Amino acid sequence: MTEANTHRSPTQAVLRVNALHKQFGDIVAVDSVSFDVHAGEIVGLLGPNGAGKTTTINMILGVLEPSTGTIVIEGHDVRKARSRALDRTNFAAVYAPLPGNLTVYQNLRFFGMIYGVRSLSERIEALLEQFDLQRFRDRKCGVLSSGEQTRVCLAKAMLNRPQLLLLDEPTASLDPAVAHDIRAKIRDIAVQGGAGILWTSHNMYEVEEVCDRVLFLVRGRLLLQGSPQALLREHGAKTLEELFVRIARIPLTDAAVSA
Amino acid sequence: MMRLRPTAAIVLRQFYLMRGSPTRLLPMFAWVAIDIVLWGFITRYLSSVSAPGINFVAGLLGAVLLWDFFTRVMQGVTTAFFEDVWSRNFLNIFATPLLISEYVGGLVLTSIVTSVIGLAVMLLLATTVFGLSFFAYGILLVPFLLVLFLFGIALGIFASAMVLRLGPASEWLVWPIPALLSPFAGVFYPLSTLPLWMRAIAALLPPSYVFEGMRGIVAGNGFSVATLAAALTLAVIEIVAACWFFSHVFRFAVRTGLLARYSAESVS
């Protein structure tokens, strides 16, 4: 267990997902998935490509309506009170870069105003410093490297001091040194800021290092959940990657699901 | 409740984009200026070869100016919306607390700013170079512009919703909309010129009342308040219908996953 995930004491749930189900025609993308994310907790949402991770995140963000099931963020049902639920929620995703025709500062100001951030100028300056973006402040996001763009997305994701943070492969395009620093920053946000974080990644080393708990999603179903250490013990795997490969290759039968 | 700050953010974003890109700024001035210059010379020529007493400047150039204003208003809304299409920004912008009313309000405010700038350029050119006097229309110019503005907003919101529903590639269906409507609106000729079926469509278009009224005033026949009220009412109803349509399409896009998909795909 790393230092980061020994000091957390998860309290109330910032995110409650209950019996979430999404169907596109005959295809079931997410099948009766339920889980919580607590304040100060980092939860890894893992699964092979097409498992339903991004569909789940899109539903939590209110840009995709579940077929059935509920999503409650800090007591607000996303379907019934979308704006309130998303007020203290934010996200960064590798497939959703900020508009490339605006500068770093302009993007942060634009989204800061949309989130209704108070003392916005001070907040932007603090985030530019936190993510080492001062020298890029007047540069258009489109000309930044993918790693720099990821840092801008993360800065945007922190603008409203979110209580729920959704990070879809946040370190996918970062070099190991920057990825290490970013992981440390995100851990601080969970530990000190008390945010609940839902984190998807294909980097199992990273997940093992950062996450308090992991959820294994395979073909829309939640097959396993627990702390990385407990899951490794229970399934006799040496690494999370070994467990990931094993789970991803299980033929999806009801027996496998209940196991 | 609609909040001012997120709405202002949409306008600010457009300001940033224009400030950073002359190619966005230029069309606000260039196309309207070209239209006024072209039609200004056409009216000057027509005036020189026609019988005295026919006011081509007020009738023809005024019509071009008002139609251009309506087009700019509509495109002010759609262009602000397209910025999110072009930058594949739907996911970022709609995964926020932003309300649809705030977003649409921002598009409308953006259009007000850009179309007023375009109008000022047109007025300046038409009055100083070609001697167009808007005193010819009297106080009615204000409600005329208001009707055109409201209809431009309604059509802009409707066209944006259409792109949201049909996908980014359908942007190309939006640009010709004003040209498609112009034969029905009677911009350059009386509605009585049109066959009956076209007149029926014209009756649903608020600009047709404006241009008919404008010709009446130039010819010294006046313009009835009831007709003006009908045009205004029609424009307001069409705005409400367009907002409902946008909201309906947005809900459809959220239900079916279109919204999330557009963020991942380019114009296709």
C-alpha cells in the first residue's frame, strides 16, 4: 500500500451510481452497474476497450442519459437536477481537449465563468502555477504538445474545486516524470481537498499506485471491486495487470459475473 | 434560473476568437460592405435610366440592407454555435452546470453584438456613399429591424438545433437558408407577384410583412399597426418554437448519445 492511500478515511458518498443501465438498440453498453465514490477516495474504473467505462463517465457527466438507473452527485440526481449535480463536478478526458483556437488563459477564463468560479483571476493564476503553465498562458491550446494540453485540461478540471472529479486516462499522453507529478497533485486533491475521484486508466502500475479501490468493468458488467491489494490476494495474482488480463479474457457468463 | 455569468462567457469566447483571428473578424464587415457597394451601384444605375420619382435607393438598397441585417443576425447565432462544432467542444461545454437557456442566451447575445457591428458598417456605407436616408421609413424602421432581428434569432436557433440533430456535416445546409427564404419574403418585389402557394408560405415569414410595409411607406401608402403587430407576434411565436425545438433536440442528443459522439468525431 502506498503512502498516499493509507491516510484516507472515506466518509460520505459524493457519487452514488445505482443499477445503471444503458442500451443502444440491441447492444447493452452498461449493464446494471452500481457503485459509490466517497469523499477523499480515488476509485479506478478499469476494463478493456469497449467495456463501458467512457459510457459510464458520460452518463455521470449528464451528456448521455441512462436507459434506467440513477446517478446522484452530492445528493443531486443528475437526471432531475443536472445543473446542481454538475456544479461541483468536473472532468478531464484524453478525448476532450479544450478548444485549440483559444489560449490557455482564455480557456480557463471561459470555463471558469461557466462554472461560476469566484475570484476567477486569482484561481486561474494559482492553477497556472500549480500545473506549471505560466509560460503557456497566452499560447493557443492547439499548438501545445499533447502533454501540455493534458495539463491545461487538468487545470480546467480543478477550476471549480470539484467534489467529484472524473479523469478518463488523465496521464495517457504524459511522459513518466510529468505523469508522476500529476498523480501526486491529484492525490493531494483527494487527500487535502476531499474530492472523490473516479479514474480510468490502462496503466495498471499507475492504478495500483494511486487508487484506493478499483472496479473491473467487462462488457458493461461490473465483475470485481475492491482495493487493489485485496483483489490481488483474493485472486492469487501478482500484479493488477495480470489480474486485468485474466478478467478481460473471462467468457462473460452469469457464473463468471457472480464469481 | 438563468444566470448572467455563464451567458456572458459565451459572448466573451466569441470576442476572444475574433480578437485572435482576423478571418473571423473580416466577414462581419467584408460581405455586408460588398453587398452594399454592389447594390448601391445597381440602384444608382437604375435611378439614372428610369423615370424620375421612383426611389430605388430607399426601395432597393434599403431592402438589401435590411435583408443583410437579418442574415447577419441568423449567422451570428449559428456561427457562435458552430464554434463548438468546429472545436468539438460539446462534451466540455455540456458536461458543466450550463443550462440550455444560458447557452442559447449566450448565442443570442453574441449575435446581437456582431449583427449590430455589421448594421453600423452597412448604414455608414449606404448613407455616406449612396445617400440612403432612413428617415424615409420614419420611426417604423425600429420595429422593422426588431421583427427582422427576432426572426433571425429564431432561424439561427432552429438551424443550430438542426445541426445538433443531423450532425456536424449538416452545417452546409445552414448557410443557404436565407437565400432559400428570400423569394418567399418578397425582398425585392411585392408579394402579389408570387403565386398563391408561395404567398401562403410568405405569410408565415415575418420579413415578408416588413418588406411589404417598407415598399408601402416608400410609395407613400403607409403601414398598418395591425400588420406590424402580426409580424412581431409571428416572430415571437417562432422564437419560442425554435427554443422548444433546440431543447427537444438537445434532450434527444443526450438520450441517444449523439452529444457525446459529436465530441469524438470530426465533421463527417
